[in-house]
Amino acid sequence: MLSILDGKYGHWHSVKTRESIGIDGEPTPWYTYPAIEYLDQLDFTEKTVFEWGAGNSSRYWARSAKSVVSVEDDPIWYRKIQQYRSDNLDIHLIQDKQRYIDAIRQNDQKYDVIIVDGSYRHQCALIAPLFLREGGVIVLDNSDWYPDSAKFLRDAGLLQVDFSGFVPVALLTSTTSLFFRRDFSVSSKSNQQPRPSLGSVPAPQNIS
């Protein structure tokens, strides 16, 4: 198991550097590895993203999506990530609690992907469905810490899928949950889904 975590996912390197990165050194979200592998299969190139809580996930989504709006209330994290600002990555430092929560309201638009991470997650989760576009998905990280938030999103009619497992940087497991609209419509990058996991063995040739 350790050889897979280190050799395939680059877990130990992320622990040593305290950076959420993959085996190739590229930024990766601080989600569970199963959640990252699932998201990696999907084509977000024409999708818009709103994110509460900036980090290497902001850089990951900027590589994957059409546009990303990220808000952060920690000046250290903001300075760390804003150097990677790009044409499709817009990062805002908002330290006032209510303005941080309400930042998603500012552009009067809906998003294909909404990430509930960072501060005040329960309060952010309570308004996230209002701004989710048809066919979209909400990502709630560390959802095992926020069961009331998960219940609210389920009760809002979203379909919850939990991805539990190890995470970059930390020597522990966690849960990242995705909450899908019932008309979820993000296509796969390839004809094969699921892709074989990084640590999986090839399928037997005589399988049917």
C-alpha cells in the first residue's frame, strides 16, 4: 500500500514538502485521492467554478476549467496563491465573515462547480445550491466533519457520493463528498469510465 501511495500518488513527497502536489509535482486539490481520481476523468474545459477557500485546488481547477473564482480569508494563503493568478483564475482576499460567505452572490451568476472548502463551510453550504447551474456539482471537502452540511445538501435534492481515503500532505484519511444535481452533465474525457486506478492491476484477459 505504501509503495502505491508514494510511487503512484507521490504522497510521501507531498508530506515532506507540505504541498498538495501529485507524483508529477503539479498542484492537486487537498481532497481525498479517490475524489481527485474521479474528477480527473471528467472534462471541465467549458465549465465555470466558484471556490470558497483558495489553495493548490485553485491552480488545479484553473488548469481544468473555463474559469475559476476563488475567495480566501487567510492573507498568507492569499499571497501564496495569488502569484498564480491567470486570465481564468480570479482570487479575492475577503476577511469579513459575511462578505466571504456572500462572495458568491457578487456576480449574480450560477456556476457549474461549487467548492465548499476553507472557512465557514456550513454557512457556505447553506447558500451553495442557490447558485448551482443545471447539470452541476457541489464539492464539500472534509464532509465527515460537516454531517449537518451534508444532510442539508441531500435535503436540497442533490445526490451525495462520498470519496473516502488518504489525502495529500497528511498522514490520515478523510472524506470528500460530491453532491450532484440529478441532471448532472459533465462528460468523460475518454470513452472508458472508470479509468483504472493508479494502484490497480490490469483486468484479466478472459474477463467477460
